[in-house]
Amino acid sequence: MGIKRLVSCRSAGKVYSLLRIPASQGEGACSARLLVGERELPASLFALEYRKVRELGLDASFAYKVLVMPFLNSRVARVEILEHGTVIDSFPVRFDALKVASILAYRTKLSLCAAIRDFDRDYCADRYCLAFDHGFQGAEDDVWRIRIDWQGDADAQPGLAVYGADGEPLEFTSHVFEYQPGLLTQDGVRLHRLYLSVLVKGSPRDFVLVAKDSSGRVASGFCSLDGRFFNALRGASDAYMSDACADDEVYRRWFERHRATPGQLATQRAAERGLSPLVSIVVPCFRSNGSYLVELIDSVLAQSYARWELLLVDGSPEDGVVAQAVAKASDNRIRIIASSENTDIVSNTNAGIEASRGELIAFLDHDDLLEPDALHCYVAALEADPGISVLYSDEDHIGEDGLLCQPVIKSALDVDLLYSHNCVTHFLAVRAELLDQIGLSSVDVAGAQDYDLTLRALAAGAKFKYIPRVLYHWRMHAGSTAGDSAESKPYAHTAGRLALERHFVQRGIAATVEDAGEPFVYRVRYELPQPHPLVSVVIPSRDHADMLEECVASFLEHSTYDNLEFVIVENNSEQPETFACYDRLIERGAGRVRIVTWKGEGFNYSSLINFGVAASSGEYLLLLNNDTALISPDAIEEMLGYLQRPEVGVVGAKLYFRDGLTQHIGMLIGPGQACAHVNQNFPPKRGGYRGRAIRPSNFSAVTGACQMVRRSVFEQVGGYNEAFAVGFNDVDFCLRVREAGYLVVCTPYTELYHYEFTSRGRELADQEKLVRWKREQGMFIQAWPSVFTEGDPYGNPAFDPESAYFGLGE
């Protein structure tokens, strides 16, 4: 009697088969191999322990093995079972038939499937155990993050090979993120762990990754991908990285849960108010859609705050649409303002402003809608803080099917995002006295008059108030800019650029405004002082000479900035190669590289930074990790440009992992139990929510791996807090800079590699690091409780508190 397959099932790109083997054959050292044509692919064979055999009710007179092999979609292969290297049996495998067999097995032999499914997981005693952690879309090829564990020889780091479903080798690149020898896991086991990233050329959906020790000290292992597992991995990553616009149906359900209820509206109508300003709502009308205009008027009539006037500036009275809609409404709070024939939207808007009588003037497009509590929310905000001059809110869109979609969930005023595009938009309302101060928009900004008004209010020092509620519904149709299409109103893009240029002139900031390659999006370049000021690059260093040399060399060879000094802070290095590297860098730097030695003990990043800054001479400081490398030749110029604006205190950069995915483009306080990098693992050109992965933005913090700051600001806030020796020191520093009244900016136009680990998994897996991280996490929360109770100003209460991708919450 030969070997018999009792059951087969699929899981995670693999096939698991329970083999019944005659006891006489199963006692020896058995192994397996998978043959696809002339190619040999990996397969593994594990013994099913006697206890499990009895538990499953199997005949104990036989031996039982679990065969593990990659699932090769629609391929025919052959399995050979070997004992002491000699083939004792073989059988064909048809993977298309295994699909059906697996489905039937899960239905009829569930207990057996449960016993063998993922049987090879955590088998790392003298063998490589491979697992897919994540799968991401890359710039060209898909990116697969892999974890390899093994016990045994710590020096036996594996070689890799990748094979296609036909057994042919595939071209690939791999990047090692981190190697952790002798890692003590939380279950008390020591093993060796390797984190790496694999990019297979052409992004196949089916492949096998093999880890092999050429010396034979550690047994080979593999992980494999099939179409189903591909969809599961990529689907999980896409879901985890989804933002508020990911699913319109989910958003509509969320909106219904969060909009004002009839009871709340009734309470608002009955409320006694200490402040009851007249709100003038200005609506420029030109060839309006009659149905849309009636809906607009109805949304104003439904307001829970009743002291308003609606001014419809009729730019096309000959069609009678406005007059008919007003007659139908029959409310004396609605007025028609006559406009000169064929005038532009700016002139019509200005006519409405001039005719208004309110203390607060709000702007509404002739085809859009308001939520019934919109005016109530604005008046309540003014009552709470009379110093407010400009208000805006969240908004969404009305699709051509009439359904709400694509929410725009905003944040406190993000000045640098505003300098990229109009991120304020609706529902814009401005105090009349501010308009009297700054004047009306000129006709040459037609199509961007709201952007122009917002920028002029900002230049005048107006206080902005953001209302975190969806109060405005922006209708999408062919003639609207709601879809960010410049084709509908190409003049609006040019007008927006003009408004931004004038803003910088008004502020006295030397800058040029360029198109950023997207409709209504701009790039600002700031003029630097001449001669260029000295920038001191401060780099803490302890061994890892290869990384340090690559870091400094990348600047010496590629930076276009002509006035740099490098202050390398030596911290108890032990390897002779490190000091030889210092000598090479000093010689190569030709007077621009200095080594200063920190006399402290252990590791205190904050102390190292403070020591290096004290030894530096520059008016500006670039605080840099030694595991970075320059990508953008004009990185210094780009970061330095933002610091020419007096309100900017710290500038961060866009950093990439070794595999080209985003490592850092700003940080939010709250997610990740303390703080988190936003939009991590995006490919370079993926914009993310509101484009914040590819446009300059303000954040509460940027990583200390690359921070530029004026020396005066660094000294004003007392430098880095040395109580935070390892973690949270960079975030604490940024929060103190913000507390001092400055902005923190992250620019995507400065790019560097950051050869850092891929996740906080290194802390979670290492007990000692986990204890240290938790201790500093507690210190950080204790130091900044208000940030956690009030929320990150550049986040939003509508977002999932654990999402670093601006995903909707409950």
C-alpha cells in the first residue's frame, strides 16, 4: 500500500495536503519536492504528531505527514516524496482540480482542513519561515514586504530566488530593511528575523519566493502568491489605507448618522441667543438651472437660524429663472439684486456684497445646497469667539445621480496647503467689517474670487474658524469646477495663480508661483537671500560607517547648495572602520566636515542633537539621521525657502523607504497610540486625501530624521528635550515650536531615502524596546495631554482616530 492523500486545502497561496504513509516508510527522514516540467520548486513535509493523529480519529498504525507546496494556478506538476534522499513515491498534481477539491474539503472535512491549514507557520527551527506582511502598489512594480524567521546559525542570512507559475525564474529586486539576530519575542523564544522588500518585475499575481542557505546550515523555506492571496493581501492594504472618499455609500451612511436631527434643529430654532447677527448670503446667478435654484432657496428657508437675507444677483434676468424662483418662495428675506448685462462673476458677487446689510456675508453658488444647521453653527462660533473674521466648513458633492458623494473633510487652516490650492472653498463666510478693510476682488480673478478673498483675508491677519461639520453640498455637473476639471473653466486656474502671486506681493514675500501639473494646483518657489546663508547639517553617528558615508557623500556630490557645513556627532563608536570613514569624509569635505565627540554614555538622541547644534555655526540647521541619502539636488534650497516666511518654524521632507514607497510626509498626533506617519507606503505620485502626500502641508510634527529649523527658533524653544532619549523627541520639539506660534511644514518637493525599519513591529517584537517605547510614550502623553483631548488640529474628529490615511470614523 502506497502513500495516500486524505485531504487537500488552500491557504495563503499554498496547498496543504494530509498524506497517509505506511509506517515502514514514514519512520525515516522524509522530504518532498515539486517538479514543474524540468524545474524543481520547493515543497515541505512535516510530521503530524501522534497526539493530533488520535485527536482527529485517524488510524494510528500509519504515519501522517503534511505536505506544503505553492499553489500554481492552472498548472500541472508532480510531487516526489523522498526518504533519505531516495524517491519512495510520486503523484501528479493538477492545480485546477485542487481548487475544487479545496472547496469540497472545507465543506466536508473541516476538522482535517483546520488541522493542516497554515501548518508550516512558525516552523523556524533550523529552517527559514517566510511570511508576507503586506503588499502595496509601487511606482512601477508591486512591492511585497516579507518577514523571514529562523533559529540556528545567526550568520546564515538567506539567498533569494523567485519563480513564476511555470517554474521559470523571474527577475526581481530585494531590499533588506533590518536584520535582528537573537531577537527575544514576547513568547520567550529567541530567533533571527529579517525584514525585506521584494519587487518582482512585471508585477505577476502568481510567484514563489524561495529563501535558501547556500551552506546548507538552514533548511530552505518559501512563501507563494496566487491570484486569491494576491487579492487578499492587496485588498487588506487598500482597506487599511482607505480615506474618507474611498466608498461613497459608506460616506452617505456616515453622513446620515452625523447630520443634525429634527430634534436638534427644533432646539436650535428655540434657542435664546446672546448674539443675533444678520447673515447675508450672496448668490451670483447667471443662466441658472431653475430646479437647482429652487432647491438652493429651499435649503436656505430650512435654516434653523432665521435672521438671514438671501441676495440673488441676477446676471441673466431675461430668462426669468431667478424671478420665478423668488416668487415661488414668497419670503421677504429674499432679494433680487439687478446686475449689469453680461457682467462677470466677480462683478456680480461684488454687487451682492455692496447690497448686503448683514454683519456676516456668506457665499453660495447658484446650484449648491446648505445643511439646515449651517448658519446656526456659524453664529454659535461667532458668539463663542467674537474675534473670528472668516469661517468655513466641511463639504461634499452632489453627483449627477443626485446622491451625496466625495466628502471634503478639512482641518484647521492649513496655510501651506492653501498655497498649493484652495483648500478652504465652501461654506465661506466673512465679516462685513473685514471686507470693508480689505476691499472687493478685482475682475481679473474671475473664477477664483473665493480663493482671492481667502488669501487677502489671510494677508490682513484675519482670524479663521473652521467648523468641522459637513454643511455645504457642492453640485457636480459639466459646467462646474467641483470635479477639479480645468476644462470647464480654464480661466479659473490662471486667475487662482494670479491671486496667489498678489498675495505674496501683499505680504512682502519674494516668491514665484508655478503650475503644479494639476488643475487649480500651484507650486511656490521662495527666493533665498544672497549670499546664501550657512546651513549646518547636524548628524549623530555611532558606527554604521557605510550608511554615514553614503549620507554625507550624497550631499557632497549632488546638493546644489553652495554654503553647507557638516557637524558629525561621534557617539561612542567602536568599529575602526567608523573612524577611517571620518577621516575620508573630512578629506573629501575640504573643510566642510567636522567631527565633534559627545562625552555622554549610552544613547540620548536629544542630547546628541543639542551638542551638535552648539558646535555648529549656521544660521539654519538641518537635523539629519545618518541613515538618509539625498534624492533632490535642490533639497536645501527648497526647505530653506519656507523658512524665509517668518511664521514658519520647522520644515520636514518627503522620505522614502529603500523600495521607493513613502516613509514620511508628515505626522498626526493620536493614531498609533501616540503619533503616526501619514500616508505611509504610498508610491511617490499617489496624492492621498486632499493631495497631502504630494502637496506642501502643515502638520503638528515632522520626523527628526530630516528637520530644518532656524537657529533662533531652536534656541527660543530650548532645543530638544533630553528627557526623551530615543523616541518622541522630534514630535515634542515640533509641538513646542508650534506652541511658540510657528508653523511646521512638510514639503514633498524635498526627497530623501530613509533606510529605516518598515514598521513599529521591531518595538512590539523586542521586549526591551517595547518597555522603553511604552515608557517614553507615557511621558509624551503626560507632556501634551491637550493634544490628545482636543485632537490634532490638522486631523478631524470625523476621521477614524487610528487611521493615518484620513479614513472616516464611526
